[in-house]
Amino acid sequence: MNRRRLLKVLRYSVGQGILRVTDGSEDVFMDGQAGEVLYESTGASRYFMRNFPWDIMNYGKPEDFEESEWALVDEERGLARRYRVYKRLLFSVGMYRQENDKEDFEYLKYYGRRLAEDFEQNFECRVHVHRGGAFLLTGDDCRIGAAFPENNAISDILLLCCAKIRDRVEAGEWKTASDEKLFVERVDFERMLKEVRTESASGFIKGYREMPEGEFVREVMGELAFWTFIKLSENGQQVVVYPSAGKVSGAYPKDYKPEE
């Protein structure tokens, strides 16, 4: 198992141009301990690895690398906080006001204009800051990685679900908390997803149109959680709906006619 993992890392390094194979065969090396392969450094490795404050051979889990990122810097001041806020906006659907990091959100209040200018100039993105969350909205020509919605069927379904959530809030059926989150009983949330399926299934691709109701609910909830639109409470009886669910929505064209 360890040999397979080692070879996987080596193959990835070759693919990234960090190493090159100069002699031998990876396949032979994989098949048995008698196999040999010679790798040569391309010199690019110096640009892939940063310095760490401690010996990484003592690290036992991925979180150790994250915790050491600012080990020798005051994380509550200056560059460290600015870097953390930029990172959270870039690598998540939304940055939310949390009890344990209110100061990060306050940073947006005072330096949001400068931050927004940086994103607009470098990534063609816009920053929207609300009472309970902040969001990075990409432009048409922005290419910074995976973004929601993607060009696939499940993204269309999630947009329909977000529209239904918004309808519930605007109708006064679901009430937002002071931080703009929703706390909905799981049974009520699943009922809402079933409504989306009943009303809109004729526009789904065949896989989702013919999917059993229970499987549909599980898959859609999993995708909503993956994109941090929702989160299950600790006891699993409530669904926490984040403000990002209110930033996007989808609907069929007005001339769309559902099939019988």
C-alpha cells in the first residue's frame, strides 16, 4: 500500500514537471521490489515548496500544515488576517459571520473597498458584503477555478432549490435569524426538495427525472452541503441554511410548459 502511494506521488510529480524519468520503467517498479526506476529533478521543485517553521516529518495530518502556516506570526493582526480573509473568499462559496471569528468579518467592514478593488483588478470578481456574509461573484471572463453554478444538471436543480428557499422566506414561512441564517426542521426542508422535484422534474435530465424520491433528496442535500448552502445540525434534526442560498436562484423560462 505504501509503495502504491509513493508511486502515485512520484507520478504526480512527473506530471507537474517536478521530476522526469531518465531510466527504467514505473510499471516495473510498481510490480515488484526488484523493479527500478531513476528519476531526475527538473529544478522546478524549488517553486512548489515553501519553508515551514518546523520539521514536516513530525506532521501527522493535513491540518498540521495549515496550523503551521502562521506559526511565527500573530494571526490576529496585519498580513495574517488579510491573507486569511482573501483565502476564505476565494476558496468558499461564502464567508460568514461566526462567533469565533467576528474580527475577520470586521476587517471587511473597514477594508472591504480596497479588497474589492484587488479582486476586480486581478480576477474580474466583485465582492458583496452583507450583514451575515460576504461573497465573491465572478465575471463572465473570470477563470480562477471551480465556481457555482457549474454547467451541469445538478447545478440547475440547486438553483431551483435556492429559488424555492427564497420563496419560503419572502412568504414569511421561514424566518431568518439575526445573522441571516435559517434554521429549518429537516422534515420541512426535505418536503421542500420534494416539491421542487414534483414541479420541475419534467425539465430534469433522465437520471434525475427517474431517480427514486429518497435518493433524489439525499443527493441534492449532499450537493447543497458540498457548496456550503446548508449544513445539518449536530443532532441531524435541523438544517442550517446559509445566506449564500439567497444570493442565487433559478427558474425555467416563462414560455416553458411542463410535460404531462
